[in-house]
Amino acid sequence: MTRTASAPPLVLTIAGSDSGGGAGIQADLKTMLALGVHGMSVVAAVTAQNSLGVQGYWELPPEAVRAQIDSVLSDIGVHAIKTGMLASSALVEIVAETLAASDAPAVVDPVGVSKHGDSLLAPEAVDAVRSALLPAATVVTPNLYEVEQLTGVKVVDESGLREAAEAVKALGPAWVLIKGGHLPGEPADLLFDGEREHRFTAPRHDNRHTHGTGCTLASAIASHLALGDDVPAAVARAKEYVTGAIAAGFPLGAGIGPVDHAWRHRG
């Protein structure tokens, strides 16, 4: 007898492809599978990258990005959207329009630079991220470099996280998650909605293989929002998943290896 299964929650990533498989759309789809949702993808840019860095990137034409979005949303629908590398002003604006027109929660990872320090966002696109993309976000997840790029606020210790959160919140997202993992001491992230503040800490693992952490965290938050969690619960569960993935990160090539998206299944 044939069993008819219902579809799991649907999550769409709009981001760049990572040829090395550790970050970008590849990390997003692995995260979504691990967390029990159906991942769909819109490729906004293609990168040539490996464990040593990003050797080059090529954004897709705006009409190709718009067509991918329209194909997925017109037929399949979505329960949450995650955005990553968008590369140019034109692509940022297309994606911002999509988020503003959708009822689905949107997690925006405002990707500006790679783990190796390679720029992944055209300088003129930063204004479009500020003015169009962030106001359409349910949650925005900048690291400290991206906070400085977007607001000019430079965080040097944990006491500066609240100022950073307020500065990003002023740009219009519903929630801000400031990622403080690059600070000395115990890693601490701050989630803020303009009034309420939630602090998340995790053990610091002595593991250099952390490629893809930002993509993985944002995708995990989007997955848990699609599964029905509210924002603080989604962030807490996403943090738990990412912390385990970092602990299990493995060497790959001659540089920085990826986190292990399948860590819960390898036991």
C-alpha cells in the first residue's frame, strides 16, 4: 500500500553557492535537512572557493534571480526565508521586495566578508542592505565586522553588544542577533527586539574548522521558525545545533575546514 506523506515545513535560501560545500547554499540545505525541513534554493551568486579562501565570485543576472524566486513562491510556497550572500545592489533590492511582499518570517544574514576576509558584497550595495533589506527582516544576524560595516559601531568587548544591537535595530528589523563569537572570552550573542534582551552563551571549542558558521546559524533559525518556534526559542535551538556542529568541525584541504552539519547523525 502506498503511503502518502505530507510535506515538511518549507524553507527557501537566497544566497551564494560555495564550491567547497562548507558555507553558502550548500551549508543552508544541509542544515535544513538536518533539522527536518524541506530546503529550496535561489542562487544569487556563484563563488570559486575552497578551504584557503574565495578565488572569485560571479553574481547571477537580476532576471535569473527573480525568475528563481517566482518559480518557487508561485508554485510551492514557503514557511520561512533565509538570505545570505547577495553581492550587488540590484540583487539586494530584488530580495528586499520579495521579503516585504511575503508573510513568511525572514532571517537575513547580511554577508559582507568571508571567513578568510574576502569581500562578498559590493561597497555600493551596503546602502541597499541598510535601507531596503534590513527593514524587511524578521531577524538579522550580523557578526561584529558586519555591524561596523552597517552602522559604524565598533565592538571591542561584550559590554558593547547592546549599543551594536540598538544601532542595527534602528535600521528597521524586528529582531537583531549580534554575534559576539570573535570577542575574547566566552562567546556571547545578544538577541534584541528594541525592548527585550536575550543573551546566549556557549562553550568555546578549540577548533579552527569553523567555515560556514554564519550561514548555518541563520539557516537553523529560519528552519526553527518554519517549524513553529518563536524567535527567542528558534535562536536558542539554532545556537545549540551550531555549537555541536562547530565542536565536530573537521579538516578539509589545506586551510579552514567546515562545521559538521550531520553531527547529530554520526553518533
